[in-house]
Amino acid sequence: MTDEKALEGFVIKWASGIKDEIAFWHRFCENKGAPHWVHQYEYLENAKDFIRPGLLEGKTEVDVLDVGCGAISQIGNVSEHCKINVNSADPLAPAYEQLYKHHKLSPYSAPVFALGERLTDAFEHETFDIVTMTNALDHSFSPMVVIKQMLMIAKTGGFVYLQHQADEAEYEKYSGFHQWNVNEDGGDLILWRQDTRINATKELSECADTVCTTHTDRGRKIICCEITKKSDPTMTRTEIKQRHTFDRVVLSRLMYFASDTLKELL
């Protein structure tokens, strides 16, 4: 997708998902996760085991960032042998802060404002032992840029961990935020949409080792990807252009959509 107008149109379509995302989390908080997300709601009030215990092996303390966590981080903060310092970030954090106040909630890790494509604006280079993302990469404008930004703020030898339902954009018919699919092919991480297919494992091979596994949960294929950082990634010209368009269009619309939606809901 290199044509400037097509790229801008894609961003505008993506930004239209802001309203639906905030509305989802409003219902989630209001109904305490019922009927389908009760287990996820429990992360607000109860300590839970860390999402990927194997990443904690040999560690006594880790700093973790959960990127695109939504209103509630669901990666857990409990381990028998390791202290887990969970931080979280989401581009709609200011809206979620208003939801917390409205619903009188106190999450164990309230997100700070940060865009996946702009993580290095919010966090220092090589800050975290583990950077996670769960069911949010399909929401991103430029998923390869997001992964590279996650690697930039991960420590060398540290991990980026991705866990996603396969082909969510196809499942959601490319509505709102759902503009990318995550899958695997022969153990490689694949990012794709109607006009683009990216083998992320090959794209990252010089700076990271990538291992993808799959399992099934409630009839859906789940992609689990551990990315071990070897060095800092580099941005391609296309990715730089995408980020410039993202800055120009999305940042101007993000808070407008969020503010307008909150006025309707609260």
C-alpha cells in the first residue's frame, strides 16, 4: 500500500474503530465482563498467573510492558519465583481513565498513553525484559512498525511476546480496528490483509529469533509468538512513510473520536 491517498483512506477507516473500542470496554466494565468476558474481568480484582511463565525462567525480577492492553491488562502478575513489575500502555488510555472513574474501578496496572507505532516516544530504549501484546496487533495501523518498536524498548536478550486469535480481520470482516490478520506458516509469523502479506519472521531475522506455536481455544486458532531480541531493528522506507501518514492523520483524530464517544456513553 504505497499510494498516499489509499494509505490515508486506510488510516481513516482504522480510526473509525475508536468509537467501537471504547463502547466495548464501557459495556465490559458496566456488566463486569458478562456474558462472554467474566474471566477477563477477574484480572481487575484478583491476581493471576503470568501469561507466559517460560519467559521468566532464571529470572528473580522482570519489568514487563503490556502494549495495547485495552482498559484492563490481562497478562497477569503472579509467579512463584519471580517478581513481575507490570506496566501497560494503550492509545486510548485517557478514555479508559474516564471509564475507571465512572465505574469506580482500580485496575492493578492502569495504562499510560502510548501508540504502538510510537513506543519509543513514551519509553526509553532497552527498558523492558518482556514486552507483550495480546489480541491487539490486528488493531494496529502498521504491525511491522509496532513489532519493531516493541523490540526497540525490549532489552537485548529480552522478549517480545505476541498472542493473537488467527485471522481476526477476516473474522470481523475488516471492520473498525480489525484491519490486519495474524497467522503462522511453517513456524513463521505471518501478517496479512487483502492486499499485503508479510513474513515477519524473515523480516526480523537479522535482529531477532522468532518462534511461533499454535493451539485452539473455544474453536479459534491462537497464535503464540516468542521473539528474542538480538539487536535493534531498522525501519524500511515504506515503514517510515507509513509512520508519517499515521502521525498526520491518526493523531489529529484520536482524541476527537475518544472525547466524542465518551460524551455519548457516560
